[in-house]
Amino acid sequence: MVVGTTSHAGKSLITAAICRLLVRQGWQVTPFKGQNMALNAYITADGKEMGHAQAVQAWAAKIEPRVEMNPILLKPQGDMTSQVILMGTAVGRVQAADYYRDYFDRGWAAITSCLDKLATEFDYIVCEGAGSPAEINLKHRDLTNMRVASYLQANTVLVADIDRGGVFAHIVGTLELLEPEERALIKGFIINKFRGQRSLLESGITWLEERTGIPVIGVIPMLDQVFPSEDSLDLLERRSRKPNADLTIGVVRFPRISNFTDFDPIDAEPTVNLKYITTKDEVNSCDAIILPGSKTTISDLNWLQQSGIATMLPNYLANGGTVMGICGGFQMIGTTLSDPDGIEGIPGEYAGLDLFPLQTTITDTKVTRQRTTTTNYPHEGMSISGYEIHQGTTQWHPQRLNGSNYQHLFADETLGIVERQLQLWGTYLHGIFDNGHWRREWLNQIRSRRNLAPITTAVPDYASQREEIFDKLADSISEYLDLAKLQ
């Protein structure tokens, strides 16, 4: 089990690396996180919703993601409420104060059932905790950390982020706040995100090991490779600066931005600087603007309008810019959004950006499915795959769509539309940029508007690039991690 002294200590990355290292040894491995709170989700082959971080870890383990790896997913909606996804299905919305009263027993039953099932199929379960295992006000109802470790009697590693400072206090303080039986499960420490000479750290490591009787099994340097972010706070630390980049693509950072893992393939492009924008002054510095997914579409639409970004987009398009809406962002660029039942707040009808001839009605029914179809644009007949996660139905205005300036983007006409000049795009398809050929064709449309030479479209899908990331990650960490002390 991997737990951390704080949030953002690197638990997700370390878990993925351990999964890949164990697979290399020939073991059958699965990741696991009992409860995840995140707005990045993935849809499994059977249409179940789970945390995207656990899907990434499954790919690191060279297996297909399945909902047993993350039985509880909480998706914050604002106003101290979250949507509860239990075993891959949305079962309700709940206030934070009521969550453990209503879902603790059901949640723990699901967690133990999944662990028991996975234990019959795999040699190793590599579990990830959440936040800190020593939040004394939460420990009695914590479904994610030492309760799971104790249930499994798992060899547990405690990860600390030295880059934030106070690493020895974080480690010792965490141990002090664990129960004796929990502390006995901690078999090693990992000091993560280290900059500088290891020799300067040795005296501290010696002191820590002598005081606690627990070895430091790894000092991991600050890694420069991009790894999928778990929540939007990670975006604040991202800096995309590439010497060969000649395009800048801006993603609007909504207050409730979701599924921004959609843009990892763009971030991996050597010719593209990806940046997350929050002000209207940043719009014209971008060659393309993407309106991403949102957990609360109407609230984020209001923010978009209040920020002034919305009013910039028509002129931005008129001056040759490209705009793309994905999922919630796709709904926003239509004519209207209706929420008759108050799913997202106050019932009513709200004006969209009116860039596309479509109207959306928010409903309580959630669409969660993988999709494979063929494209009409930029190239006809290209196979493409991804997944849908959205609440609401979108209706085109046939009198404005057919024979007009707008065309269906895919053979499946429900998935998206595009403006004939290929400046305005909209789709429900998450993971669209994972399709390497399509991504490069889309980038070349933007490049042509900027009088830039096209780049090759003969590239693999992002899944192949992700495999390289896992291997590089495992190579980097294996040099600094003594995994044998946990086995």
C-alpha cells in the first residue's frame, strides 16, 4: 500500500511505477483505490465510471481498467456536495456532512468485496491511499488509507514530498498519529521530488531511520516527464515550455474543470505549448482555444461569461482562431442549456454562447459508454474511439444544420458537429486526442491557418506514447527505489 504524508506527495505516480516494476518481474498486478475524489473519470468497456488515475495505473500494470479497482468515486459539484459513483454507477448526490452517514457501510462493503475478488485473480494488489492517513478528525470514517491497509495487512510505504519542505516533520508526525497496529504496517519511506546532492541528505536519513526503525527505501528525484494529473491543483504546477513549439493551445480552466486528462496527448506534442487560461487577456495569445469538460456546466458557463472570455470568442474566430468544445464545453457553445429539474442548481433555461445550432437539456440520466466511429472531418472515414460521460441530451436544429455552414463531425451524428471552415468544433467524445492520426490532422488545420508547414500524421495513438512514459518512469524510479524491501 502507498500512502502519503500530504496530498500531492506523488502517490499516484509511485503506485503506477510499482505496478509496472512488478509486472516486469512477471507478476500479475492490479491497482486499487477504495475511494477517489476527482473530476477526472474513465469509462470501462462495460460502461462503468471510475477514477482516471486508476485507469492509468491499470495500463501501467498492462491490464484493462475495471471498476473493482476503484469502487467509490466522488465527483465534487460545489456547495459542499458531491455526486457519488458506487461500483461505476451514479447513485446520488450528497452533502459532505451526510456522506458517511448514508454511504460508509455500503462503501466499505463494496471495498472489501472488490479486494476479495481481486485477491483471487492477482499476485499483487498495489493500493493507493488518499490525502494523509493521519487526519485525526477523519480517521474514524476513512475508507481509503489505513483501514484498507489493515484489512489486507499490507506492506505499506509512506511517501513524503521534500520539495514542499518539512519532510522529516511530515514523516515523524504522520507516524505519531497512527495507531500502533497501523504504524507496524509501515515498512518503508519514500522521499519524493528531491533536488540536489543525495550526500547532503544522508545525515537526515540516518537520523530518521534510527528514530523510527523504518528504512528509507527510496529517494526519488524530481522527474521532468509529464504524468497524468489527478486533480486541477496539479495544473497550477504545469509549465509547458518547448524549444520547438510553434503553436500555443489554451484550455479554459473552469472552476469545475473535468477530464482534463483529455489534453495529455496535446501536452506531449513537441510542437505545441499547452496552457490553461482563466482571463480574457490570454485568449488572443492562443492559436486555438478549447472549452473542456465541466462537472457543473451551467455554473461554469456563467463563470465563462463573467470572465469576459465568452465575449472574446466571436472576434477570435473572425480573426482566424480555432475553438473546440468537449462535453460540457460542447454544450456551452450551443444556443441554450435547459435544466428543468434543477439537476445543477436553480431550474431554468440559460443562454449558451450561440456558436452552434444546438440546445441541451440537463437530465438525471447519465450517459457512460465507450464509443468507436468514423470521422467526416478533417478526413472522411478515419476510425476514431473514445468515451462519453455526460448528463443531458443535445438536440440539433435541423433547419439550421442541414445544408448550412455546419456538418456532422462523425458518422455517428450524435457525437459532434463542425463548422465548414474547420474553425469551430464540438464533440461529446472524451479521449479524442488520444487518436494520433486525428490529433495531427486537427493540429495541421490550425497550422495551415498560421502558415506553418504540416507535421506528419503517421504517428501512433497516445496509448503507445503512454507505454513509453510508463517504461521511462519505471526505469527512472527503479534506480532509486529498493522495491525488494516491500515484497
